[in-house]
Amino acid sequence: EDDAENLGNREFTASAFMESIARIANVKITNLFALVDKLHTLIHTFIFPYATGDLIDPVRDAISVPPVQSSLFNNQRVLWKLYRRHFRPEAESKGGPRAMTTKRLYQMLKGADQFDDELSSSDLLVASNGCFTFDIPKGSLTLENDSIELSFIEFQECMCRCALLRFKNPDERIEQKVELFFKR
């Protein structure tokens, strides 16, 4: 009997629940292509903060505004190519994990001469740590650790966080800082 009172009282199997989350992500997150990125965004942006009580992240709030998201969307192909270029070496072999690690991110930014007085390697640790919605064991997030992976969404957020750390001028709009960082 599916009357209006009992409609919300059905039991979900784990697989039916996961399927419904995937369907919601596919409909709700329209600016991404891969379902895994849509799922990651939905879970880390709309579910985990409410489940953990960690609702306030001023940086995440600042970079989730439409102008910054538009900048991310406009630069998505370039960022994706950059992200893919720095996969783990085993990703090149068939079936290997396809993700960038914090070590590879550090190497990428170091190779591009991004570290200076305005952005340090310590800033990168702060930026990358802010991207994760799960707890990293204390002391394990280092620039030499090749086991902590960043999804593409976390990579984009980390790039935005690095932009905010590099360009500290309060008169510049956030989307301008992000664009400047992408252009460097």
C-alpha cells in the first residue's frame, strides 16, 4: 500500500540507495561530464558537510559562487589535460588507478615555477588538506607521500585554494584570482 503517509517510510537496500544517489548526482550536477565526478561533488558538497556537522568552510563557500564555477567550467578542458598528464605512473598501464596524488601535484607546481614568496610548499599542504572532506591521518599528508590521491574535483578546488593563497589582494574578485592562477 503506497499511500501518501507511507511513501517516505520504505526501506532501501544498499544498492538501491547507491543507485538513487547516482541518479540524483547525474541530474543535479550538470557542469561535469564523468559520473564519478558528479558523485564526488554531490557527496562531498551536499551530503558530507551535513553528516559531519562541518557546514562552514569559508574558502569552499567563496569558490562555489557562480563566477568562480564559470571560470572552472571555462578552463575545464585545460585543467583536465593537466590533471591527466600528472597521473601516477601505474595509471598508464591498463587498469591502473587514474588519479593525481599530492606528490604529483607538488611536482607539477614546482615544475611550473609556482612556488615563491607568495605561494610556498607549506601553502600547498594547507590548500590540499582543505580539499579533502575525510580526515587524513596526522602527519601522513606530506609533499612526498604518493599514496594520497586527489580526484579531479579536489584538484580543481586545490587550484582555487592555491590561487587565493597566492593572490591576497582583497580588492581583486575571487574569479580574477582563479583566472590569473590558471594563466600562470
